[in-house]
Amino acid sequence: MLARADDPATLLIAPTGGGKTMAGFLPTLNELAEGPHEGLHTLYVSPLKALASDIKRNLRRPVEDINLPIRIEDRTGDTPASRKKRQRADPPHLLLTTPESLALLASYEDAPRMFKNLKRIVIDEIHALADNKRGDQLMLALSAIQNMCDGLRRVGLSATVEDPATIAKYLARHPDPCDIVMADPGPDPDISMLQIAEPPPWAGGGAAYAIPAVLEQIKQHKTTLIFHNTRAQAEIFFHNLWLANEDSLPIGIHHGSLDRVQRARVEAAMVRGELAAIVCTGSLDLGIDWGDVDLVIQIGAPKNVKRLVQRIGRANHRYNAPSKALLVPANRFEVVECVAALQAVKEHELDGDPRGPGPLDVLCQHILIRACAGPLDPNALYREIKSVGAYSEVTRASFDDCFEFCATGGYALRAYDKWKRLLQRTDGKWILRDQRAAQRIRMNIGTIQDTDTLKVRLKKSRGGKPLGEVEENFAASLTEGDTFLIGGQIVRYEGLREMTVEVTRRADKKPKIATFAGTKFATSTQLNQRILRMFQQEAWPELPAHTADWLTLQRGASILPRPGRLLIETFPHEDRHHTVVYGFAGRNAQQTLGLLLSKQMEQLGYDPLGFVATDYATLIWGLNPTTDPEALMNPNTIEHGLEQWLAGNALIKRTFRASATIAGLIERNLPSQRKSGRQATFSSDILYDTLNKFDPEHLLLRITRQEAMRGLVDFGRIRLMLDDTRGRIDFMTLPRVTPLAAPMFLEMGRVPIKGAAEERLLAAETAALMATAGLG
Amino acid sequence: MNSHAFTFCNEHLLALPSGALFWPAQRLLCVSDLHFGKASRYALHGASVLPPYEVHDTLLRLDQDIVEQRPKIMICLGDSFDRVGASDDLDPRSREWIIRLQAGVNWIWIEGNHDPGPLDLGGTHMHEVTIGPIAFRHIALEETATGGEISGHYHPKVTVRAGKRTITRRCFTTDTQRVILPAYGTYTGGLNVNASPLSTLLATNAICILTGAKALPVPRSKTRS
């Protein structure tokens, strides 16, 4: 790293725990040891607040040991205001911060003074930023800061990734070169499937069958991390683990919706080495040093090989020994997926979907942030933005649209000439018309969308112990007496008080309501392709017998799906005609496909009644059989159906709200403002409907439609699948349910298809309520 | 018919699915809390530049109700404008539209807390008005005298569980003494009928009438907070 100290940008790729953070700081310590430096020398940015304070602790020791006169401070959302103010007046040599805090710093008028002497920036865990909007915001802020100082050099630190060049392009100022340094990846991980006598169930994600085997592994290791893909699954697994934990092994749980105090307690116990195992989710994905983990268990198929490799790296953090990991498939299909993932790890084939150009909602926020910092020259700003890798292709027209949106709203109806947000001065520069707006813009900085969550507390007269959070939608679905899991305990819903869910403890063995929503990762394209290739083998010696037999049965009854072709099966079952489309496009895309195909089937007269989607297929049932697969899968009508469906869909409204918040059209929902009786605010859905009706080509609607192509709607992968299989449909008409389709009948999350359902449902329900009240 | 008929002070009234109230005997149409100019208030304070279509959208719906009911008397029950002076800032098209709607109608602007002053638009401007047994005012009195009262101000909304879904709608509330109208304006939020101060104002046996495609009555006691 020292040899490259003067390069404009360097990307260091090392496996988790390779000591790369210290390597990133070496040139800084070297330069500061050479002589005194006035003001800020190095910025350190990490995606996690906790990482910033962790690094501060770890850095201070060597600095104090060799008696270097270096001031190291962190600055995050948790830093007290007085210290933040002082840091701006008298910055430390090393400032450790997060992307959001850095964007906020850059929004102050005195930012140029603060960053004047800045020499280096170190971006830690850059792989966790390069694929999302937080990372886009960071690089935009950096483009502004780069122009406030001389010769800023950038260092990125990344875990193992599939495509280092993409991250290098993201890191460097466009078109600066960026060297990639690959550290020794260490020995290959020792990774296998956990051998369990009992075969996994046909469907579901709980993996309860694996509890005894997992407990056995915990006993044999010092500290075990047990990763889950969703919070709900982690909660259920943890609960079951405790029911079976006869030796009272110390086992904790850690996930993003637990109360902060509870999480901190688990973290501390873990660092002290007091826990035998921690059941966790992605909240433990990033590189904080958690002590001596010697085993990682992944419950459920990993969905994504890259994430699996990064998780495995959490074991044996400190030693140059192979990381040990075990995979536990939660159902029969996941056995295939786990084996495919194991092969991918062995062959070092990581996956990842290319991300496309930088999103424009983040650009809008950046323009507003830049306007807070002082008069703005659009031409200079455009050049500055083009120096960001992700935005290097942004056209002047797109930029002007964003600028116009920030200035006037950019509506077809020119209504705000009197009250523009930005005004042009006679010298051509733009300023905020109302300086009070700067405060609001700063409050709104950031791109993370908190789902609306409610705190859960034990019911006590003066406010009981906080347990964690649940999503607002989940809370709305509860009625008094319902029991659910949080923090590993079963609680009873008592009521909602001042935006807090009040609960009491219950000693029940089973919660009534099994889940609350969590992220549902979709299996990556590469992993799904690998599975399709595996299906073409003559036999499957690498698979357990129960799973190999299942595939053989499918081959006898129908065929196995093939790469580059689309298998559609149709068969009768229990008076209904069923159609299975094996798109292998990932859960979100298959879900969207279900919605679109059911529309299509309605048109074709198949009278669909409902559907269910998994990572590999969509099963639709209805009154009539599918007879014309070509018409059903017609890409044009599917695409047209998407546009129609999107216009009125709740998912797109959520997408709109996220983009509208980021772009600064609506303000972030601050917890303090979310009182139950808010009459003054109205929902963003109203704005969406109004815009759609009167200004359908507005910038924000265009952004929303683009966003919908990925994420939860994930139409991008449907399109990919359609292109990949066009005209090559394997259509199988069969007498009965096929082996591969059978598990889908057991899947949760069936979606009923509704015509004018909501009004009818509501009419029936209100009439019933009137009747029970004796008013019918 | 998609509206809901009910009796109040021995008068026959219709709650329309749009959120307007019609009194057939008087040919009287009443809407509350139009909040014209809300978007421009946000812009004025430098907060945000919201889509400026809320006046047109509200007028579109009002136009349709007027065409269908052909009222002789039109009462706008206060907070018709989001702030004093908002009527000056109406775009010319919206201003002409309002004037067109007023033709041949006895148009009464009741003042609200957002628009206490007189407006520079046609029609009568009043603090409150009593027609037959019913008083029309913006904010409900805590103690009503004899007769009934129709008011707005609180933007009542109601949440009902239907099947596995939770559905929230703007609503009318009715009991023996009061009718409270939902907000009619496009950019308006709502206050749950079980939240204070609405909860204390309403009788426990109050009926809520949901707006939407069809006006649907439901007892307040059966709705969710």
C-alpha cells in the first residue's frame, strides 16, 4: 500500500479479516508521522456506524503506542451536536464517518474550509456500498469534496467480489485509472452440507428438522454463527433451538429489528466470548470483529454465492486457516440449490447482477445538497457529476431534468414561478430562494428507506421494556390476543398505544402468527443457471439419494427444465387446472410474472383463481386448462400488462414513495412526526395518483418505473428470461401433478386473483359489522 | 345508487361516495375542507414543490357531483382555501372553473380556521348558517344546542378489517346530534375516528360512512384505531 501511496485511486481486495483496514491506513500514518499536518488529513467512510467506532478503537492503540500526535475522531448520527460543531471548526486529522454524515458535512457553506487540506479517503467495505444508493450518494459527495482540495487520493477496501473492475470504476474519479491489489485469498474454505439423517421437508423455510444436528455442531465448536435469510426465519429457528436446548447452551439472537440495547448486549457478550452461538441475519454481514467464530452455519439456500462466501469468511477471522462452514437446506429444492452453490464456491465463480447507471433520485438529492452549500453553477456541477463513475454517462438532458425538478418541480403545469425552490441570480448561479429550506434539505439527507416500523414494548403502566420493532403493516394485521415471536420470545398483542405495540409475555409453545415480513432475497441468475445445467446430468451422485430420486421421478413423469428453454407444465388437480411456468428468474420476478400471467390468462379465458411463486417457478390455478403457451408468454402483451399493472399497484406506490423521498419531493417520515392523529399530512399515494393522472411523463414517475424494473418487481429478470427462451417453450400437458411441481402446493404466500374484490369484500364486511351491531 | 341514505333531525340525507353530502329536500350539496392551494403553501414555505394538480383534481370531482345532483344551494363548509390569500393565487383556469360552477347556484362559503377572512370570489361568505333544523359550521361545538349540526374540520377517516386486509378510507360520521364530513380536497390527510379529539366528540354508537366507489356505513365501535 505504501508503494502506491501517491496513486489517485487504489482498490484493495482481501478476504474478510485479512487486516485490510489497517493496510488502508498505513500511508496516512506514514504521512502524518513525517511531519505536522494542519486540519483534516484522511477521511474514513464505512457503511456501518459501529464499524467507525470499532476502527477508532483499533487505530488509537498503535497511534498512542508510537506516540504520534494524531487526533482521531468519529462522526455519525450518534455524535453529540456540540462535538459535531467543534469538528467543523477544528477538524481532527482522521475523521471516521458514514456516507450520510459525509453528505451532510458537504452541505455546509464552510465545507471548502474543512476539506481544504484533505489528502486521502479510505472507503471500507466498499463492496457493500458499490451496489446501492448509499454508495451513489457517497461518490457524488466525494466528487464535490474532491474539488475542494488538492490531489485527494482514494483507497477502497473490499471483500472478495466477482468483478473487481466494476468496483474500481465506481471508486476512482472518472476517468482516472484505479489499480487493483489482490491480497492472498488464503486457503479455500472448508464448506459442506450438514449431514442430517432425516430428509428435509418438501417446502417451507424453517429448517426445524435440522435443530438436533445444529445443536450438536454448536457443542463441538467454540462460537457458531447461524445465518438466516430473513428475520422471521431467524426468530422461529431461535425459538425452536431454545425449546430443544436441554443443556442450556448460551445462544443469542441478533437481527435488525431488535431493540438497539438488546443488540448491543448480544454484541458485547459475543466479543467477551460468552456465547456458544448467535442466530443472526444480514445484520452481522459486515466486518466487525466479533471474536473467535470457528463455524458458520447457513440455514436455507444462500441464494447468492457472493454473499455466502462473505459470510463464510466470518469464521476464523484472525487466522490464516480455512473458514469452516455448513449449509442446511430448508427444503428439497434447496438441496439442489445448496449443492450448486457449493460447486460455485469451489470453482470461485461468484455472481452479481450489473447495476446500470446511477439513479436520478439520488442525483436530485445531491443537487439540493449542493445548493445548500452555496451558489450553484449548473455547468460546473454537470462536469463534477460526470466525474463520478456511476454517473459518467448521464446526459445533459437528464441532468437538466433533475435540475429543473429541484428548482421548480418540473411540472407540465408551470405553477410555481413565484415560489421556485432555486432562483437564478444575475451572475447565472442558482441559490435557494428561502434559506430555511436548507435546514429541511439537510434533515432529509440519506437514501436508506426505513420501512415504517413500530416499537414493541411490554405493557406496563409506565411503559415497559422495549423488545424491538415490527413493520407497520404487520402490526396493522394483528388483533388482540394474537401471539407472535420477537427476540426469541412469544408475546401476546394487547393493543396499540401512541404508535407503540403493547404486548405481554406468554409461555405458549407456538405463536399463532408465524411470521412478520422480512427481505426475501431472490436466487441469483448465475446460481439458477447452474441449477439448470445440473438438471441436464444423467445422474446426480453429488446429491443425497432422496433428492436425486425426486429428480429422476420428474424425468420420468415430465421433463426437467433446460437452459435456454422455458418449461411449462399443465395438469388437472382437485377440479382445477394448474399451470407451472419454470422461469428460474428468482422469487421477485416469478411473483411479478404470476400477476402478469394471471391477467393474461383472464384475457385468454382460462379463468385463473390464484397463484404462488418460488425462486424457480410460478404455479397458477384456474377453471380452464392452458392451451396456447405461445400466446400466454407473448413478450409484448406481458410488457404491456406490466405497464397497466404498475399504474395501480401498491408496490409501485412504495417505490414512488422511496424515490420521492430521496429526490426531496416529500420529507422523510420522522418518528417524532408520526403521531397517530396526523390530519395535516397526506399519504404519498395521493401524490402518485395525482401525478399519474395529470403529468404521467414527470421525472419522478420515470424514475419510479425504472426502479420497478429491479427490486421487488424485478421485471428486468422476466425480460431476460423471455429473451433467453423466446420461441423455445417445452409445453407438457400431463395427467397429474408432477414431482417438481408438487412442493409448490405446500408453499405459503398464495395470492388470490381479484377483479373488483376490494369493494365487494368491504361491502360484505361492513354489512356484517352493521348486522352484528344490530343495525343491519 | 352508490350513496348511503340516512335520517338526521328527521331530514332525509344522502352521503355520496365522493365525500359530499346531499340534502334532497333543499337541493343542497355540501362539501368540506377543499384545501385549495395546499401545494402552493408548501412551495411558499420552501418545503417542497408538490405536483400542482390538486386544485384541478378536486374541482373535477366537485364538478361531477354538481352535474349529478344539480343543487340549488352549495355549501363549502370551511377550509375551502388552505390559507388566507390562497384564492388570489388560483391559476386562471381554476378560477374560471369555480365561477362556472357557481352559475345559478346559491353558493355559500363558510369560513374555516385556514380561511377566516372573506374571499375575492362570488358567493355569500358566512361564519355559519342554519337551514331548517340544521346548523352548518366548520368546527363542531362541544355542546350542541337544539337541532343538529353539520361540520367538517377533523378530516375523519376510518380503518376496517375486511378479509385479511386492513382498509382505510375517509368517512362521514353521524350520530343523533352531529354529522361530520370527510375532507373533500385531494391533498388532505385524515384523523382516525377513534383518536382524540374526534373520539370524545362522537357518540359511542356513531355510524361511520366510508367513501370510495360506494358509500358504506359501519358502526364506529367496530372500527380499528
